[in-house]
Amino acid sequence: MTLTTNLNLFDQFLVPKLLGMSLLIPAMLLTTVLIYNPQDRWLSNPLTTLQSWLIAKATKQIMTPVNKPGHKWSLMLISLLTMLILNNLLGLLPYTFTPTTQLSMNMALALPLWLATVLIGLRNNPTSSLAHLLPEGTPTPLIPILILIETISLLIRPIALAVRLTANLTAGHLLMHLISTAALSLMTTSTLLAGLTLIILTLLMLLEIAVAMIQAYVFTLLLSLYLQENV
Amino acid sequence: MLSRLALRAAPGVLRNLSPSLSAGALCAARSFHGGQPCLAPLPPLPERGGAVRHGFIPEEFFQFLYPKTGVTGPYMLGTGLTLYLVSKEIYVFNNETVSAVVFLSLVIYAVKRFGPDVAAFAEKINEEKLAKVSTIKNDSIKALETAIQQEKKEQERVAVRSYIFDAKRNNVAMLLEINYRERMLMVYNEVKKRLDYQVAMQHLKRRKEQDHMIGWVERNVVQSITPQQHKESIAKCILDLKALSKAAQATV
């Protein structure tokens, strides 16, 4: 509840503190509470069955294009996907802190994983990974410029990954904050406009739920794509 | 996580205690909230989860308050608490409240609309697993039943085996009998042919003798007819003819 007052719009993204201790790590680990452990049973209760089915579907979807040596990454990528989806969706609840709105956390996820894919590619088959810097069928005069551009695009990937996730979620939360503030203040002046604003807020909520899941999926999918290129 | 590691390692350590202590220690060492009371075979899963009212309040809470406050107790508690928090501005209505209301209505609508379908889907996954294994079980049961029936048929066949031998024996005897009778017939025919030949020879001989005798007798008789007898017989014949012609003329 409101133990703090928001002086500006970005105070909602501050890491919550309890008795002076930062609650960042419990916030990140909250999602582990919601995941069921696989049970020592053959048939489990419906929730566990659904969770296993969803994870199996997601694994098949993401890891099928990756070749066999890349399947070593499946645990990492699927647990990343699950954590991101749950973090993003839980952040839509009121008064919850979303760790993935912090650029620091997203950079901490994106940079090491991207760097791992690049290093694996350079180590195992360097010619093939360097060949990705030059798309097929480029006209000869363009080659030097294109290599520069491709190198820059390669180096900007981790920043793009992190900033994409951060920006999407932060923008969504900000918009929700703004529109709900507008609805609240309009309720006293004009109820009809408040109703319209609430309709907009409902649509935005639906969008946010979709964006939360899509952004998590895109993050993982792009990492699997980088893995495909390099492994 | 480290506590989980310790909990996993506990049974192994506790088993190594002396037998009098290990049984009790194993049963006493359990994780908080949710581990089995004993490391015995797992109990079966309950069919349905805990009963819940309004989606998130366990039924046990209502039962807990029922003796003291009756049926409306928990609702009074909820309403009173909410009104107290709101009116004393312990909970301030701000933008998050609006956002919470909208989000919760969306969630409740989604659960009411898609809940039964999702539950049915989850049940279907489990049922498909069960059905797959049941098909294997039923197929093997059917195969075994067919095998039993065929075995019984074979046993019946073996029981009537002696009849087949009797029938075969009868057939063979009949064939032998037929063969014997054919040969008997052949023998009879051959013997008859031989005897007929002998009979025909005898007849022929007798006829030849007869013919020869008749010829001899005729020759002798013709030789013995003298001319005088020849004239006398012709005169007699003429007299007889005349008499006969007279008799014939008379009748006409």
C-alpha cells in the first residue's frame, strides 16, 4: 500500500525497501514460488499438468530451429523465458515492483548471454560466424561499408535486447499510471469522461498483458537466433 | 536452496543412525508445509484441490469463523475491514486503485469465461496419457484372451483325435474291400470265359458230329432207295394228290 508518496512519475520504478533493506532479490525470486516442481508422479494435478504442457510447447517452439549442439542451451533459455513472462505479468498487478523495468537487470541478462553466443561462435567455427557479417549477394562496392554496418549491428545487439525489454515495460507501466491517474481525477469532474478513460485503460491493460508475454518471448527468441547463427 | 539441499541429504544421514533411532528420526524429519509426514509410499493425490470460495478464500476460513459468527461472519469481517481501511485513509484511493479495479475485472472475466475450458483441457491431457496406456493394457488382455480361446480349441481338437483315426481306418478298410471285390470279379470273369470256351467247344463238337451223322444217314438212305421203290412211291403220291384234289374241289 502507499507507504511512500510518488513525487514524480518515475518513483513507481524505484526498488522497494523494507527497513532499509533492498527488496530487489526477493522481488526477482518471487516467480520461483509460483512454479510447481515436477512431482514424482506420473499423473499430476491439473495445474502442474498445464505448466508442464506449456513449458514443453515453448521448448519445442524455441529450440526446434536450433541445431543439436545448441540444445545444451534449452534449460537456460526456457527458464529465462519463464522468469521473464512471470515477472512481466506479475508487474501488472497493482503495487507490484517489476524487476524487468530496471535496465540494470535486463543488461545483466542480455549482455552475458549475447557475449556467450558470440564467443562460442568465434571459438568453434570462426569463419562461419564472421561470414554472418556479410549478407549474401551484396554488390562488390558496398562490401566495406556493409561489414562496418553489420559489425555495429552485432555490437549493438545486447543493448538493443535490454533496452527493448526495459523500454516496453516501462512505457506500458507509465501509460497505465498516467491513464489511471487521469481517470481518478476525472471521476470527480465528469463521470462520462472518466468512463471513457476507463475503457481506454481496459484496452491498455489487455495490450500490456500481451506485451508482457510477447516481450519475454521476443527476448528469448532473439537469443536463440543469435545462438543459431553461432553454435 | 541450501536448506533444500540439507533436507534432501537428511534421510541419507538419518538412515545411518542405529535402527532404534532411525525409524523415528526418518518420520520426524520432514520439510515444513507440504512434505509427506513419512518417507513411506506416496499417498494418492486428491481428485480436486482444496475447496475455495470466491476464487481465493479457502473454505476452511469460513468454517473457522462459523461457530462464533455464523454464516455472515467472514463477510462482515471483510466489509468492516475494508471500510475501516478506506475511511481512515490507511488505504488511500490513488491511481493504482483504479488500475487494480480494471485489472481484477479483466482477470475475473477471463477466469469465468475460459476457466472451464482450460480445466477440461488439463484433464484431457491426463486422460490421454491414461488412455494410451490403457489401450496397451486392453490390447494385451484381448490378445491373451484370444490366445486362451485358441488354446481351448486346440485342446478340443486333440480330444477328438481318435475319431479321425477311426474314420481313416474305416476308409482304408473300405478301399481294401473294394479292391478285393474288383479282383474277385475279374477272377470270376476270367474263369467264366475259360469255361464258356470249353462249353462252346463241346457244342461245336456235338453239332459237327450231328451234321456228320445226318449226312451219312442221308447218303445211305439215298443209296438204298432201289428203282422199284422209287416208282412205287411216285404212283402212290399221284393217287394221294388226286384224292386230295377231289377233296379240295368238294370243299370249294
